[in-house]
Amino acid sequence: MSGHWQMPNQSAHDSFITIKKQTKQMENELICGLTPDQINELKARHGALFLVSVVDEAGEYKAVCKEPSMDVIQASATIGKSDEMKASLALYDNCVLAKDTAIEKRALLKLQVIKAIGERMNSLSTISKNL
């Protein structure tokens, strides 16, 4: 190898350009019709957000969700004593901020979003120690 700098081969350069374009597309990609700026506004208004993706043979469907407040959890628990489905729908209605249209139209997709919200609530771990 000579001590001179050489132009990288064209395929490496093309790969770099492709990766840059893909990264730029991801930055500008809409999630449930929302721009990154709109998602940041929702974060500022609602706090922590999470994205739920539901996949079936026809495609992938997304929902942007917020964590439920204590009031929503309490109301869902109260409703759940007499009607678990109404409690689940109340949780869905209060936590889902944006969703792909198919989720609203298809019950099975909506149920998977509800399941994911419940799993999110149970996914945190705690540590307790005597002091």
C-alpha cells in the first residue's frame, strides 16, 4: 500500500449515501400521521409516551400511547368490577393519542393495543429494602 490517500471504491460510497438517505427518511417518517415535532409536543403535554406495533399477515399497525394517570387506573378498576371490556376500552380511550386507522376499525387490532397497554403497566420492576 502506498502512503497516498485513495478515493474509496464506488460501492462503499454508494452504501454510505444509501444509509444517509435512510436515516434522513426515518427522521422525517410519520408515525400514526404525526411528525417528530408533533410527537415532541405530545410528550411535553402528556409526559412519557410509548409506541405499540401490532403485526398481522396484512401489515404493521401502530398506536402512540401515553401512560395512564392514577385517575384513569382507578376509574378502570372501578368499571372493571362490573364490566371488564368497558374498563379495557376506557383505558384504551384515555391512553391512545394517535393510531393507524386500521386499529380503530378492527377489533382484534384494538384488543392487541389494549393488551400492550396492560403489559406496559406491568413491565416496570421495583426494589424494596429495609432501612
